[in-house]
Amino acid sequence: MSSDADQSRWLESWRCQYQINRSLRGQHDRIAALYRAQLPTFIIIGAAKSATTSLTTALGRHPEIQISQSMEPKFFGRHYLRGWEWYANQFEADPQRPLRGEASTMYSSSYGCYARTPELIYHHLGSIPLIYLVRHPLRRIESHWRHWRGRSKHCPPFDQLLRAPQLRQRVVEASLYHQQWQRYQRWFPQQSMLSITTEELSTEPQSSLRRILSFIGAKPDCTGLLEEAQLPLLNPAGSKGRKNVAAPSWSSELKQKTIDLIRPDSERFLASTGRPSTTWCWD
């Protein structure tokens, strides 16, 4: 390994994978069962930079719903080593708010520590409702890169989008929605999975929220959830270190190569979720 930090990360990843494998063999079932009354009843699985924070904030205002104390607990993956007590304590056993949810966008990533996330969720929570919030793939990539660039000096420049392995895995592959959707379809029945686009949520917030509320078993009443009939605007482009990061520019070549990579997956996703192939414009 190149450094003590690399060695430490590798060891932590190995330990995490080891414990997840034990969990899937049923060796943690008794522990998880102790906290059944505080575990999530629904999960938002992504995608990153698709207004998941705004959605969870709105849902958290509903009188029947509570959202995890930590933003993006990432328990069914990277943070599994924190243990079931830590995860359960993200919520309260509150009979007045029986619906509990969390949003971890890394659940729909290609990172190795999330490779078995769908199976792990299903094993412990069963066929709970899953919400997959997605955005125009190119707009999501732009926002994701800007977010990372603003927070880390190690983020490669935008023109290396398809050449830098970390950038491609972290930013580009998160826009391969059908690939991620299929991972969950292997474990969850169709009626347990709902996809919503950021564009639908932005242009039709009330009807989209009512659809989500009905899906997770809450009263479909949007009273008090919106701000001036719109979703609460959180994590804007200027926050979290991004205020000094200009929106990236696409070269013609990079844009076309990225479209060639992503568009077939996007069209399969749109078809599988009953949306027309013209949902997103690629010009």
C-alpha cells in the first residue's frame, strides 16, 4: 500500500465486507431483531445530487414520518461496522410517527462496500418501500463533480471525467440508473420500488409528494411540507465549499463520449419505469 492511511482504509473495508458477509449468513439476525421497532420502514436509495436532501426534509415535516438523525447514515455499506444499536438510534420508537426513513445516496453507487447493499437491506428489512430519485444524467454529473471539487483538492478536473478512475466511478457511474435499478430488482418486487425524477418533483411537487406518501403508507397530505408550493431548497450549488467552483464546461468530444456511455442505460431505465425516451433532452 502507498501509505498508512491507505492500509487503514483497506483494513476497514475488509472488516466491513467480512461483517456484511456474516450478516447475510444470518449471524447478526438476533442483534438486528432487538431493534426492530426503531428500524426504517422506507429508504431513499439515491441518486446523489438529485434533490434527495430536499425530499427528505419535506417528508420529515409530515406528522407520521421521522427521518434519520444523521444525513445519509450509509449503514448498509460503509458504516455497517458502527453496529445495529447506532443505526437504530437514528430513529425513535415513536408511536405518533410510525414511519421511519433514511436517504443514503451511496446505496446506488458502484463502490465495492455497497456491492451487497440491496441484499443486505432485503435480508434485514424485507420488501420495504424504496424510492429512487433520479435527475437528468448530465445535469447530475455536473452537480456531483462540482460538489466533490468544492470539498476535496483530490478531485480531478472535469476534463478527466472519463479518464480518471475515481472520477468515473464516483461521478459518472452514479448516472447509470438502469444498472443500479437492476441491482435492486434482483431482490425487491416491483411494487416495493418507486422511481421519481427530480424534474417531476420540481415541476409537480404536490402530486409527486402525494404519490410518495401513498407509496410509503403515509396520509397523502402535503400540508406544511412545501415552501410556497415548492420543495425546500437545500444543498444549493454554492454550499459546502462549492461557491468558488464554477459550473463545468463540456468539450464537444467529452460530452459526446459521455452521452454514448450513458444514454443507452438511461433509455433502458426510462422504458423500464414507463417513461418516454424523450424524457431527457441530450442536445
